[in-house]
Amino acid sequence: MKAFRVAKARYADSVDILLSGEGAREWGGRFNSPGVRAVYCSTTLSLAALEILVHAPRVEVLPEYRFLEVYVPDEVIEHLEVVDIGEATESIGDTRLGVGGILGFSVPSFVIPLERNLVLNPEHPDFPGLVTHGTIRSLQLDRRLLSR
């Protein structure tokens, strides 16, 4: 399975940083509570960008973004189907992530429900061997996305 990780350039200095789950551990996310590491990806680059932009404020100049292609064997990913937006989704990840958890799971995107997001567990012992990646690349976004 190919997925894409997008982050502001200031948080994308290295692959180790992008795949550390540190930001999610510090702040929490839709599928993890603070204190639980998670690496959020999307199955398409455009969805990964939309997942970032849906939370961005209206600005005249977008920050610089970078992306990383990530590859994970599909058979090690748990595919969850319907997730209710009103559900306490942090518990979904909290019960699956961490040292004793699974390598990752995919869920429908709330932004585009027909597409999928992938939540990876960087603390899983097989993460370094099973999660491979390309090189970090610049992502140019059209400033009209947020300037209205």
C-alpha cells in the first residue's frame, strides 16, 4: 500500500522526524490521545494535502510543505470501515497503537469519505523493517486554496 505523509517544511527536516509520530504524541490527533505516537498518512497525495488544509486558517501565503511517499504491506494493515464523526475516535487508535499494538490501520477520510487515511504505529517492533519510503519532496500548493 502506498501512502503519503504531508507536513510543514519546518517539521519535515528528515524522514526520522516525519515518521516519528512525535507531533501526534505531543498534541494528540483524531485517532490518538496525547502521549500516544501515531503517523498520519493518506492514500493519495491530494487527500493528504486536503487533510492538512481543512485545518488551516485563511492566509495570503501558504507555508512551505513537504511530502514523503510511504510503503506498507497491505496485509499488515487493519482496514476499518465506517467511523462515525461523532464517535470518540481517539480510543480507536489508543487501543491499536503503542508497543503492544498493531502496525497500522486505515479509515475512511472525514474530508472525502470515499478515500482513506492510514494511521501507522511507529512504536511497533516491525515498523523499521516493514515501512519503507521514498525521499522527502517539496509540495507546492496553489495559494488560492486559502486566500478567499
